[in-house]
Amino acid sequence: MPIKKAAKKYMRVTARKTEKNRKIKGQFRSAIKATREAVAKGEIEKAKDFWKKSQKSLDKAAQKKIIHKNTAARMKSRLNKLIKSATKK
């Protein structure tokens, strides 16, 4: 445990930020997972709806610097590629 006042404050701040980051990460991860599951089941229209939600949540996470913008772009690109290949089949 920290002894100094500033160190105690920093622990509180870190706990708040960690909780906020965990919530936002959970949102985009669950959206991505839902999109992948919908594609696996063959529900293309549902997958497209989930794709929009995951795209929005990834952009928000990148904007808040929870993930890097290129990471968000890569994830969106891979999901889009997955949906497009599923629609061709």
C-alpha cells in the first residue's frame, strides 16, 4: 500500500480509469463476437446490424485512446471482409 497522499490518489484514479476502459473494451469485444457468431450461423442481415454496432464501438474506443486507431481499422477491415465473403456464398 502506498504511504504518500499523491500515491493513494493515483491508485484511485487508476482504478477509475481501469473500470472505464474495461467497460468500453467489453462493448466492442461483445459486438465483434456477436457479428462473428451471426456470420457463422449464416444470418447475414443480423451480422450487418452487429457490424454497424461493432464499427461504432471500435471508433469510440479508438477516439478515447483505449485502442490504437490502426488496431480499430484492422479489426473493422477483418470483420467487413468476413461479412462480404459470407454474402458471396
